[in-house]
Amino acid sequence: MEPDAPGCPLVLSSPHSGDVYPRRFLERTRLSALQLRRSEDAFVDALFDGGRGLGAPMIRARFPRTYLDLNREPYELDPRMFDGRLPAFANTRSIRVAGGLGTIPRVVGQAQEIYAARLPLDEALARIERHYKPYHARLSGLIDRAQLHFGLAVLIDCHSMPSGAYPAGIGPAGVASRTPANDARPRADFVLGDRHGASCAGVLVDAAESELRRLGFNVARNKPYAGGFITENYGSPAANRHAIQIEVSRALYMDEQTVTRSERFAEVRAALTQVAAALAATAATRLAVHRDAAE
């Protein structure tokens, strides 16, 4: 989804919001459709698409993350999942593979096994060739184009997080804490990930955090989500290519059990549009400073 002409150096990526489940995949899974859907970053592409009004392109996956996870290396594969010997270049020992969350995930949620039997290796490799590689080729091209036009690129990697996955208290969502009563840490409505400063200039992350706090949200950085493969692979501040991962608490905008939008959806979408505008403005200022310094 692209504007007619790029209007800012932002690029939006939503790799986990896909909800089109291939028939063959559903035939192989041991889980219900609702169990699978609860692992989606449901509606995240719609939450962030206000950035398109700024002239930022958005790329999103149509297939679900349970089918193929785009926020992994291309070949993070668990040999226990497949019939056939994995190629020598496969990464079989990553922490994500060990947890069942490789490029072809083995589990969802609370370690629920996705498949009833092993998968043919050829099928797994075909998913990577047909879906993973084209997505990343397109994403890389959009980042290149932004940098060509504006001198820098800012990738916003768009995600959502289960409300029970991080320290909680009472935040703007008005949702009760899921942590022990003696845990006074505030609820994180948003987690900003920049690989602990390695994937994005601090001034950009500061701008996103400042805008969210101004709007009344509680914000954390890098805990528990510092950014995955996408921010690590595409973020290179020294090369004027910045990548920030934004995780939104699902309790803010949806019913996590039924996977339906809540009454606050429009409010959260508007807030994220303002965050995108703040990032675009900060990127423009940063670019101007660099140009002035060069002159």
C-alpha cells in the first residue's frame, strides 16, 4: 500500500497482522481457528495506516505469523518439525527455534503445538521462497527508496503484544493488573524497541515516547521487546537507516479473547498517527541538521 509519491522518510511494516489462513495449513493444524487468531497482531495494519496520509508506504503480510514468521531470519528452522534433512545453512540453534518460534513456528500462545504431525521439508522451504523472500525484497526496496528521496529512512515495525506479557498496573486502558498486588510497576501500553540503541537514533525514539506520554500512555523501552530480526537487519543509524519497533498492548484496542475491535480502536489509531507525524517531523529536522553540518 503506497502513496502516489513519498511524502516523508517513514516506511511502515506490519509482518504479523495477516489473517488469511491457507486451506492446506488449516488441514494440518491441531488448533481451532480462534486459537490461531489469538496469536495474530490482529488489526495492527489498520491501527498504523494513518501514517499513509503522511506519504509513508506500508507493507503488510496477508498470511498469518503461525504460517510463516517474517520477523525471523529466513531459515531459523527446528529439525524436529520436518520430514527431511534441513540444509546446512539453516539456523537450528537460535533461542527462538528452541522456544518453538522459528521462521515456521512450532507453537503458539502457552506452548500450544500447532501441527499434528511433521511437515514435508519441501513445503516449508516453499513458504520461504514464495512469501518470505518477496516480502523482504519489497521492504528493502521501500527503505532504499525513502533514503534515496530524503537522505535517510525510518522504518516503523508495527506489532501488538498480549496484555499479560509485561509488567502491569492501571494504565489509560483502565485494565486491572495481572501482576502480583505488591508489584507497583505501571502498565506498559506501548513498548518501543530499538535494540538498545543499535537500530535507531535516540532522538527518534525520544520523539515517539514523548508523543505517547503526552497523550497519556505508559511507555517502556526495550523490555520485554527490544526488536526482532526486522529491526536488527534493517536498522543502521550510522548509515542513516533507522528502525524502531512499536508494540501496542492488545488490551488497548481489542478484546483479546474474541479477537474483535474495542470501542477504543479509533482513539489508539489516532494516537499512532500522531506518533508517525512526530517521527516524520523529527526525521526532517535531523536531516536538516545533517545538511547544515555538511554545508
